Amino acid sequence: MKILWFPRLQFDIDKLHITTWREMCRELEQKWKCDVRIAIAGRPCNNVFDKEHISIFIIRKKFFRVLTFWIIGYAKFIYHCLVFKPDVIILDIFTVWFSMPFAILPGRKIPIIVDNRAPFYNMKPYKPTWNDKIMKAYTRLSYEYCKRFLDGMTVITDYYKDYVCRHFKLNPLSIGVWGSGADISMFSPDKARVSYLPDFLKGKFVLMQHGEIGYNRGALETVDAIKLVNNEKIALVFIGDGGAKEEILHKIKALDLEKRVYFLPAIPYSEMPGCIGYCNCAIMAYPNIEYWNNNNPIKLFEYFAMGKVVICTDMWTFRSVGGDTKCIHYIKQNDPETIAKAINYCYEHKEYLEEWGREGIKIVKENFTWHRQAGNLLSFIEQLKMRRC
């Protein structure tokens, strides 16, 4: 199958989120024997995407970034449609307009779908801003266009599929679901070589959170929880970068936690399994908000695949994966006091964590490999092609 894929993917902005497309392209080509051409904007950096791709030039200024992406991206899309002659076209909610005028051509045989990895618009508990209102209107316009002119949509969770069907009146048969996964050839306690354990972590019970460190990931609350735990043997390690980094560093200093909370720089993806290997327990004390219930965090599956118990908030996105298994320790809310109690619980039961973590390995192997996710995408595409016949 020849797949032409045009997400709004940018090397500089999406360097912490490019894993999904890299792993899916590799799986589709190597295991499912597809020919995938995917577009990425900007200049490659640090070999984060080790595959040939359609390069889109952009001017890295706020207004010109969008303008150049749309103009150059659209031109390259038309060219590759005519030359590559794909069997299916995958766009996203930002590039959905590239499908014009192909979408309205009579007798079109090539399925065109929109893949939505994260909702463009989410309801928020506070009064919506003008930007929120614009994004809401844009989302509705995009979904209406998809419903009327395209063949279907793929989303990241069943939760979001239900939301889309209810609020935008899309046919459930036209919505496919493929989520996140883990590469079990990399993320495996039997195969991953444990990285050198820094001296400052030796003899410690190590908690870890990696990836993007933003304000809606419970990072600040977790630092406060470490202060409440007041146990010198418990250390917290962040690996990555994000908008909340500077505030976290300030909080670490203000709470006198320099010898208990550490912020390490982002590392090559190939080294991540080894780093996860030396933590005792992972923590994802995310707030229970609509955004996360509509999402499927990759790091959860990476922790599970490495046999790590994960402390996380009791909400749909986590419970739909872990259920009532011991590999997840749920917290009812992500305030520092509740997080501190969960940390103490895992510390007091540290001799059982390895046994509990084996359940997570089983969950990933059975349901959340990239092979499974690529299969889910291809099954949906074949279903759409049959409906067009």
C-alpha cells in the first residue's frame, strides 16, 4: 500500500513528539510492507527522524511559519499526489485543506482521511478566550468539511471518538482509532542496557518523569510532594525540556531540594530505555482534564514495557490501559498531599515493584506495540476502501 502522509509535523517544535510518526512509518514499511511518504517541515536535527521524508521549507517566524507551510506544503502535496500516485492520503486537522480540490472530484477512488492525534480544541473550566473561540470554530469547520467531503478520520482514543461522534455528528463507522505504543525491541528490561547510574542517585529510591515538562503534567505538584515526603532516600528525576522547566528549577531551589530533585537534559531516544531502567518507579501525576482523557501518552507504554510501576491519576486515559492491575498505582487527584502518600506507598512496598511491573510488560506486548497500532490504522483504511467499492 502506498501512503502519502501530510501531518503538520515540524522538526524544531515537534522534536519531543516525533516518536509516533517515526515508529509508525518504520512499522508500516518494515513489518507491513507499505511505501510511506511523509512530510516534515524545517531542518532535521539530532537524527530524530531517521527516514527519508518530504522536506517542507518554512520561515521560522510566527506568521511566516504558517504561511510558508501552507503554500510550500500545498505545492509539494499536489506534486506527490500526481507523481507518487498513493493508495491512501492521510492529512491532519491543519492540513485537511490540502485535499481541495481532490476531495470534491467526481469518481475519486483514493480514500482521504484526517488523523487527529490531539484535539485542536478542548473545553476548559475557565471563561474561554478569543483564541479558544477561534479554535472551537476552526475545529467545527474542519470536522464538517471532513464529514461532507472526506472518507473518514482516525483519532487517538475511543474516548475522543465518542466525543467526536456525539458533538460533531460523525458516523462511528467513519472514525478509526489507533493509539500510542512502545517499541518492545528497545523498551525491554531484558534487552535494554542500563545507563551509568550517576553517583548522586546511588542508594536512592528513584522516581522518574521524562519527555515534555509542561504545566499540565503535574510536575510542579510532584516537586511539592517530594518536599512533603521528607525522605532523603527518595529522589525525583526529570529528563527532558518544556515550558515549566524554569519554574521547576526555581521551586527546587526555593524548597531546598537540590539533593533530592534533579533535572537532566533531554537525551537521544535510543538511550531512554537505559535511563528508565535505573528508576524504581515512574510518576505521571497529570491533572484530570479533558485533554488527557482525549490523549494516549507514549511514556506510559515505555514505562510499562520496561517493567515499571507508574503512579498516575485515576482517569479514563490511564484506567483504559491499566485497569485494576498492580502496575498502576492510582491517585484520586494530583494535589501534593495525595501524590506524597502514593510515593510513600510505593517506597514502603519497593520489594514488590518488580513483580507488579511484569503486568505492564504483558499489557504492552498484547495491546500496545507499534505493530498493533499500525495494524489498526491499516485495517481502518481497508475498511474505508471496501466501503468506497
